[in-house]
Amino acid sequence: MALITWSNMLSTGIDEQDAQHKKLIELINQLNDAMQAGHGTDVLGKVLSELVNYTVFHFGYEEKLMDQYGYADSPTHKAEHVKFVQTVGDFKKKFDSGNAVVSVEIMNFLRDWLTNHIMKTDKKLGQTLGTLGVK
Ligand SMILES: [Fe+2]
Ligand SMILES: [Fe+2]
């Protein structure tokens, strides 16, 4: 069963941003499925890398928009991104060195962080961009 299910409640109103969030959700679900299926560190590590890389790409996309439109809340939004990348990066380092495993707790953290961030912080950005004519 999928850990996160996309719904309109997660829509920011910006098509590309929504598409990228759907991709992030897909990767988190993939990681969760691989964990549930008992796959080894090779498979989990591959999905985890993809998730980290795509997260960095996605945050870059949002931050470019913030800069482009002079978004006032950009410092707090970017700080949330930085903290998350640090946390997930630290986890990946531990995982790669054999000192951490993908657990239910980690998966719940990823789910909660992403859905909260989208619902609050990303939606606020999307709404502001929407008023500026971005779709
Ligand atoms: Fe986002
Ligand atoms: Fe964001």
C-alpha cells in the first residue's frame, strides 16, 4: 500500500510544482515498498540516492522561482529546505556506511515532513506565484 497518496489537498495550483511533488511522493512510496519487501541495501540505496538527488533538484526549482519573483518569504522557505537536505544527507551517509537502516520511523518522518511542507510552505509559495500569473 502506498505510504502517501496524492490528492487535490496537496495541490499548490502550480502545474510543474505539483508534477514534481508527485514524483517525490512516488520515490518515497518506492522506498517504502522496497523496505516492506525486505530488499537489500543495494536496491534501497539506489532509491534513496534517487530521492536525495530529486529533492535537491526540486528545491532548486522552487528557489529559482522565489528568486525570480522576489518572493518575500524566501528566507524561511529556503531554511526549511536546507534543514531537510541536511537531515536526509546525514541519514544517507549513515546508511551508506552501514550505520543506519531504512525504518518505519524514517519513512514516517519523510511522509510527515513532505506533506506538512507542501501543505503549508509550498502552498503559500504557489498561491503567491498564482497571483503573479504563474501556472
Ligand atoms: Fe516543494
Ligand atoms: Fe518547498
